[in-house]
Amino acid sequence: MPINRKIIVTCTLLAIIIISVAAIEPSNKKNEFKNLKVLPKDISTKALQQIMVDEFQDGLGVGCNYCHAQEKGSLHLDYASDEKPEKEIARAMMLMTMDINKKYFGVEHPLIGDSVRKMQGNASRGCGRIRLIVSPHTPRMR
């Protein structure tokens, strides 16, 4: 009889675990970033953080509050706000960078955040600090 009891308890616990796992819904929540005008609307959180931290914060040596305004009555930043002119300047620099990559380096679908290693020629580090990264394999300007 003790063996049957162990089997029943084990099967019951196993059933509870299977039902619990099945009840957990996978997170299909789409990113709901607001006011994206240059970056893709369906950008992943990871890609957006890479661009904002690696490209802007680390590359330019500025914090988030350089382009993003503070929420009224709070210490938090309002990332959707267009209150600060630096944000529009950053957008213009991103568009200019993509245009340079397409026009002079033949990048068919230039994207902000593409790493220099992925691209043979790249205009990077906007906001007045553009530098052209050219490898020996970069096509020459026409």
C-alpha cells in the first residue's frame, strides 16, 4: 500500500506542476514606446537601450536628461515629451547619419544602432561629433 500512496502523491504533485506551468501566459506584450519618429515603432527594449546607452550616453558622454525632459512634479523623465530642443536635434542627426550611410556608403537600409563591425562604412557618434569609420573595404565616394 505505501507504494501506491507514493505514486498517487507523485502523480498529484506532477499534475499540479503541469497545470501551474500551463496557466502561466507567455508575455506577448508589445513594447509601447511613445513618440518614436526616427526609430522603428516596433523596436525591442534591448535594441532601444543599446542605442540610447551605447550610442548616445556612452558615445557622447551625456545622460538621458540631456534630451529628455522631466515629468511635471516628478523626478522621473518623460521620454515621450518633445519639450527639449536637443531631442529634435538628436533626431535630425540620426536622419543625417542614415542619409550619409545610404548616399556615400551604399548601405541600402541604414539603421541607427548598427554596430561598426556590421557595416563597412559608418557615420557614427552624432550631435556634432560625427566621425566616419572607413575600412579598407569601404566603397570610395562617388
